[in-house]
Amino acid sequence: MVVFSSIQATLLLAVVLLGIAARRQRELVDRQAELGGSVFITDEVDVAAADAELATAAAQRAQDDADQAQDRALWASTTRDIAEQRHRQVLKRAEAAGQPHQLVQRAALDAYQRGQLSVVELNRIWRHAQLTAESTPAPAAVPLGWELRVHEARRRYEQAADDAARAEEEAQRTAATAAALTDDARAAESRLSAARRSANIGLVGLLRATWADPVTR
């Protein structure tokens, strides 16, 4: 016959009572879930798991937003670069149209390359065009007929540059938000791991393991 001391009896009674409480709590949660009611989370591990799930979902949504913002910023940057190139091309053509002597020189050079002019003829035409340009008053920066095209190209470039700046700012903001929420999710996962370790090494963890899958004897 085994004789229990008072301390052993007290510990045994505590284990039995805690086991009964854990079993009743589990039954209550299962019943509330079946009825579609609210399930009250009282366990530290469950609280930490819920927090980690919410934090992970928020971090994923923020990362999706950041990826989309980065794509928009890249597209806006490409659009800006194309608009800038077009503006420079239009401005260059406008400036060339305002300097006819360059057109004459270029035509003479093309004719020389085709063998239609000699070196002497090319040099004479080149010098004559240059002297004519030097003796003629400087034309306006943008000759008549080109103002509208230059203005429109510049307007599109400036608009694209503003759009690209705003898109880049938005991409940076969403990236920072995603990084912060990712850190929060990692911290929540760390708290969940700590809660699980604490539960697994304690008496509550032992009871949960015992009552989670009861064995029919």
C-alpha cells in the first residue's frame, strides 16, 4: 500500500483540478465555435498566435502595396525619360531650323561624301555659309513656327517629371511602411515562439498535451 504525503496529495489534487478546468475550457471553445459564437481567447499562446497572424497579414498587404508602388514609379520614370528625350529632339530641330547655314553646310558635306563635290568646293561652300551666318543677326532661340511644338514638348516633359517625383515619393513611403510592418510581424512571431516555449515547459503545457488528444482506454 502506497502512502501519500500531504504535499503529494495537494499536488495530485491540483493536477486533477487543472486538468478538469482545461478540459472544460476546451469543450466551451468547441461549443462556441460550433454555434458560430465568439470564441474567447484566454490562453497566452492563442493570443500570441492571433497577433502574429494579424501582423503577418498586414505586412503582406503592405508589401503588395509597396511592390505596386515601385512598379508605378518605374513606369513613371521611364515615361519621364522618354518625354525628356523627345523635348531635346524637338528643341534641337527647332534650333537647327533657326540656323540655315548649318543646313547648307550639312548638305554640302553630304554631297562631298557622295562624290558630287571636291574638297575645294566643299571648303568654299563651308566658309561662305559660315561668313553669311556671322554677318547675319542672331536668330531667335526658337524660330517662328516651332514655338508651339517646343512648348508642348517641354510641358509634357515637366508633367512627366512631376509624376515621376510623386511616384518615387509614394514608392519610398510604402516601402518604409512595409519594412516597419515586416519588423512587427517578426516580433509577433518571436513572441509566439516564446509563448509556445513557455507553455511547453510548464504545467499548462503538460495539461494541454494530455487533454488535446485523449486516448480511449
